[in-house]
Amino acid sequence: MTEVRVQSVKYDRRSNTPVVVLQETEGDRVLPIWIGVSEANAIAMKLGGVALHRPLTHDLFMSIMAGMGGALRRVLITRVEDSTYFAELIIAKNGEVVSIDARPSDSIALALRAEARIFADDSLLTTMPAESDEDGEDADEDERRMRGEALEERLRRMRPEDLGRFDR
């Protein structure tokens, strides 16, 4: 398992579906997952620091879990089967650890609220081609930004069927 972070939430115009892009914390590999609009909004609002007067579903779940003495410790994105991603919520309560099956999109939204770490199975991560200058040296900040734009363009051109991986 490799620790990942939310790199971005994008919109795939071909499938009219949001995509959450996870990137390993110490590397360039990524994991794009097509998700639902509600989950994309929940993730984007938390990333954007949007505070609402009333709790949404993910906020409510966090309140219920805390009220019952539980705490989300980490999220594991474990596998993909038949175009469906699987994740586990690792919850600690009274010295015990419980694993709960969940969709990755919901798991990510909850992890952001709990400030819990997110991990993905190595087999799910994709390497983006590295860019370097003419001398073969590492890319500078402009080139890293361009690499991000290349990823965005690649995701824009891809169809969900191209990866065969969906969060359902």
C-alpha cells in the first residue's frame, strides 16, 4: 500500500462524470477514479474550505461516529473488480480496530474530514511519463505544472472504459 493524497477533482466531459485524482505522496504515480457528483462536491467543498451552516451526509457520518466513540484512522483503496473500486474505512473504537467496506469516493470525503491518511494498493497506481529538460535534469516548477496539465488533458481524452475502473 502506498500513501496517496487528493491531487484534484476534475470533470470528464466525455462521460459527464467527475474524476478524483489521487497522487502518491512521495512520487508521481496517480490513481484516477470516476465518481458521483455528490461525492465530488463533498470532496471539492472540503478541499476548498467551504463551511456550511448545516452538516451534509459525510459531516453527519463523522458526527455519528465521533458520538459513538469511534475515529477514522485511515482509508485503504484495495482493489478493482468488474470495473468497481473497493475501499475500507479503518475505524478505531475503545482500543479495537474495525474495517468497514465502503466506496472510495465516500471514503475519501470522510478521510478529508477526519484528516485521516489515505492508502492505495500499488497495483492501482499509474505512472505518468516523466518530463525532463534537454540535459536530462529533473523538471523545474514550470515543467511540473505542464506535467499536471498533460495529466488533465490525458484524463480529458480518456473514457472510463479506457481504464476499466469505476467507483460504483
